[in-house]
Amino acid sequence: MRNHRQVFVLHVGTSQSIGPADLRAMWATACESLDISVNRKMTGASPPSYGLWVGERFDRKSAETRMRGLLIARGYRFTLTNTAF
């Protein structure tokens, strides 16, 4: 994740999960860029959280709107939290 910064944290519903390839494809589509990365963080017994990372060129509002639309279209219950950078 060199030169990438985390811009969102995603949590999906407790009975839901998302694979890394699928999440990466959705995030790249939302950002309209391949200069992205994703990671999963396990927090004990809680469901995992997913970090959404991006490179230099990035329109936060547009990407957030598109990502929310993609998640809703696939039936996810989720929270998408902005992170400071």
C-alpha cells in the first residue's frame, strides 16, 4: 500500500461477508482507478472491518456515492466511515 492512504472503513452486516477480490473490484469501480487497495482487519469475536485505500488522485464524494450504490445493489447492510487523512 505504498503511497496509499486509508479513506474509508467498511463494516458489513454480521451475517454477511465480502471476498477480497470482489471488494477490490467494487472499490476500483467506485474510485474509477486501479490505484487502490483493500485490507481486512479481524477484531476478536467481532465481524471484520475492511480498510479502503487509495492513491493520489481521488474524488472522495463521488467514490463514496458510487461505493454506497454498489453495496446497496448487492444487498449489503453496511456502515462506511470516512477516515481523516
